[in-house]
Amino acid sequence: MAAAMQIWWPRSLLLLCLTCKGSTFYVPGVAPINFHQNDPVEIKAVKLTSSRTQLPYEYYSLPFCQPGKITYKAENLGEVLRGDRIVNTPFQVLMNSEKKCEVLCNQSNKPVTLTVEQSRLVAERITEEYYVHLIADNLPVATRLELYSSNRDGDDKKKEKDVQFEHGYRLGFTDVNKIYLHNHLSFILYYHREDMEEDQEHTYRVVRFEVIPQSIRLEDLKTDEKSSCTLPEGTNSLPQEIDPTKENQLYFTYSVHWEESDIKWASRWDTYLTMSDVQIHWFSIINSVVVVFFLSGILSMIIIRTLRKDIANYNKEDDIEDTMEESGWKLVHGDVFRPPQYPMILSSLLGSGIQLFCMILIVIFVAMLGMLSPSSRGALMTTACFLFMFMGVFGGFSAGRLYRTLKGHRWKKGAFCTATLYPGVVFGICFVLNCFIWGKHSSGAVPFPTMVALLCMWFGISLPLVYLGYYFGFRKQPYDNPVRTNQIPRQIPEQRWYMNRFVGILMAGILPFGAMFIELFFIFSAIWENQFYYLFGFLFLVFIILVVSCSQISIVMVYFQLCAEDYRWWWRNFLVSGGSAFYVLVYAIFYFVNKLDIVEFIPSLLYFGYTTLMVLSFWLLTGTIGFYAAYMFVRKIYAAVKID
């Protein structure tokens, strides 16, 4: 009988449901690797990152020791877009085999000499607070941080130790205008011993990868001709300083220590996933549910008390005239379904919104089930890109049917607009930003062949699918509006100040934003501070709450607008429903000022460029959700009254 299935589950999902177990297979791409005693465990480098510059660089962009042959791993689309450039390193690590101190780049026992240009580059990367990211058995390296705090009784003598981890290790540090390089790495690898039969050799699995970076100056390291070294004892040694104005000589060294662990392979990512406080996520969920219940109360009051009474009175044949004077939303029944201006652009934006909605829903749901494991690097972004392309058929179908409902006739032009309007803006902004990243020689720059491949996917997959969906949507019977539209438009009375469009955006956006702003903090931290985000169980619940709250607030806003006898609700509702995107933009500016330490022009440009894309996508998503909720509400209420 095969071993029990070991699927990685996001920690949030483990908190929401029982861990599921099967019995005969592993998820493709995340099967464990079994090691025997003294088997090589390859240490690979991923990239260098900094939250100050937002520009990733390749590992060998700095003068680290190189192996005899440099071999880059074939990255998937997501890894390329993330700036990952996974490459082999000269570290020689054997399973369960200790190494006290080994020298890299050992050429006749001579130290490494950094030229003035190399020294200046290393010093610049250290002052920019760059982190080095390594992986062993596809498990990222982490630096242990031990923080001490007073106990609950307030006794400073009894301090509690709080262990935290940060991803990667710092390239170096600065102290009193001096720059020091971490040139010695103490690797601590944890293994889990698998249960085997007595006559079989033990097998091991890597379950944690830690590093303790140290800075040790050249004079304090004793080396021999066998590439071995002796670390200085105590704290008398000085760190390895890097002077950017002259050549620097140093050794790159490392040590390896193995420890047995009770952690099983299926739980080895818990170290990284527990870096965020789960209680805060629960608070976010409870806060969001309260917002939804608040909106539900408002809706119940409107629908049950007001609408039902209005409809009942309106349907009395002998009391029509009095009722017409009482309620405003019934007075505009002959104009409420009048097609708006620019129906092609509106239907195209809504089609892109449907495309985004389908893509996000599927990605979050699949990730919540654990199918997008953190060990599958770039899988999330790769899946999102391909899903957006294939969801073009649904976006095209919805846009085509709505365009026909709005009395549109040029379906081919509408299909082209749907396939190119939003993706064209995204591609244009990304291309401009990519040019700046190219200028910095960062690994975050999308290579030209990848950009051509994305264009081929756009015009070879997405555009034909949008045309296909648009064709069938345009041929399908348009939405059946319950009342006829008058030939002559009704005059709209002067509106009060609170019916202003911008005021409506501020009013409609605050509640949906309040339902998800806590989760937004963790998403921003994952994007801009190189943190892991895999709490997709919570994210899925927040997404559902966001959909419900956007739909509810959209219905409330369109009801108030129709009661004010303003029937021009199509565009207004789409814009107002996406009002929470305005608050996302405000929060992004707040996060930039208070949480990030970005001062240079290009990192700031990258932040606000990608934030613009995020806000635009969020506006399309929430605007589409609110529009279709309001459209169904308007059709429902006017279908319930009798119109002569």
C-alpha cells in the first residue's frame, strides 16, 4: 500500500476545515525527495531582493564564488515575471554530514580580491538593504530572529523568547558609516528520518533550511590548503569591512550543521506560513461579516418595507396618480432602460471585468485547495496569466450580449475593443515600466522573448476566444427588459449635492473597502516586502464578502438614484460600484509613505505604476460586480409593477 497522500494545505484552510487525506498519489511537482546518508543536497540561488528598491537582481550580479559550470534552471512564466533566476552555487552539502568551515573560491589558499568597481557595487547593495535568497530541496532559506519581551506579569527578569523568521539573509550591514559584508554562512538544515524496515537503509527528507550570516574579517580566518578553515573563538573577531573606494580582500566561507526534526515533510512550510498572525485574519473576517450584516439590514429595510409597499400601492388601479406623486423610482420606468452613451466602451469594460472575476475566483479557489503549492514557484502567476487568456470567451460572451441589449450593431468592433482595451492598457504600462527596469539591468525585467510570447498568447489565444464568445453572445437573445422605453427622454430634475458622482464614489466605496482592508495589508506586504502570502482560505472568504458587499451597496445606491428620478444609472453605477478602488489607491499612498523606505525615482515609479494597474483592475472587478447586481435589481423591481 502506498504512503498516505501528503498535500500541502494553506494554513488558513487547515484552520477552516479538517485536513483531507488520501492514499495513493502525490500532487504533481511537490512530491518529496528522499535522501540517503551523504547524498548531495544541492544549494541553489534564486535572486537578490530589497524592499527599498523593488528591483531584484541575479545572484551572480555580485562577485560571489562561482562553480565550474553555471547552470540556470528553466523557469516558468511566473518565475520569469517575478524576477527569479534560479542557478547552481558552489556550496557542497551532503545529507547528514557536518562541515565546520569550508572555503569557497580557494585558489592556492589565496583570498578573493574585489576590484574597486566590485567593491562599490557590493557596498551599494548592502546600503540598499538587499537580501540573498537561497533554496535547498526547493525550500527557501530563512534567518532566525529571537526577540525577547517581558512576561505578562511585567517582570523584566523573566523575559519570553519570541522566535521569528525572515526570508533570505541580509547581504551585509552598516555601522557608523562603515559597510560590512556577511561573508560566512552557517547553514542549519533540519531533516526528518523516515520509518523504514530493519534491513533497509535510512532515508531522510529536508524539512527546514536556516542560515546564520556572519561577517568575519580576513585576518581572523585561518585556512589551509584543503579548503578548510578555522573560525575565530569568542567575540574578539572584527567584521569584514568593504571599502568602496579601494580593492578589498576577503574569504567566502560556509559551515553546515544538521539537526533531526519531528516535523514531517508535508508540514515543512509551516515555518514560513506562520510568519503572519492568524488572529488578525480572523478579526478581518469578523469585521467583514459585520459590514455585510449592516448592509443587509439596510437592504432589508428598503426592499421589505419600502419597495413592497410601493409596488403594492402602485398596482392598485384606482390609486395610480397618487402613487406616481409619492415615489420617484416608478416615474422613470419609461427611461430607466434607455441605452447610455458609449455602449461599446461600457460593454467592453464590463466584459473585461467578467474576465477578471472568473480568473480571480478560480485562482483563489484552486489555491485554497492547496493546488498552487508554495514549492511550485511562479505557479500562481502562471495560472493567473493563462486563466485570464482562456476566460476571454466568457468576457466576450457577456460583453456581446450586453452590447446587443444596449442596441449596439457593430459587433466586430465591439469584440476588438473588448479584447484590447483593458489588456492594451496593462501591456502599455508594463512595457514602459519594463524599459526602466531594463535600464537598471535587473532580473525583474521581462526578457524580450517572453514579451513576444505574451503578445502571441494575447493575440493567439485571448483575442480569438473573445471574438468567439462575443459572436455567440451577440447572437443570443438580448436581456429582456420588463418595460418599454419612451421615445422622448424624460427631463431630469435638479439633483441634490449628495447625489454628485464623486460623493457617491466616496459613500459607496468605504464599506466594501472596510470589509477587506486588513487583508489588503498582508497582500501589500507579500508584494512589496517579499513576504509569503498563502492564506488563501481567508482570502477566499474575504473575496466572497467583497462580492456580497459590493452588490449590496450598488443596489442601495441605484435605488436612491432612481428615487431622485435620475435614470442615467448605467455609467454612474459602474463608476460608483468601483468606489472602493479609490480607497485602495489612498491606502497604497499611505503604505508607500509609512511602511516603505523608497526614496529613488525608478523604485517609486515602479510602485505607483504597478499600483495603478492594481487599482484599475480592482475598479473593473468591483464595478462589474456592482453593475450586474444593480441591473438584476432594476429589472426585478420594474418587473413587479404593472405598467400600462
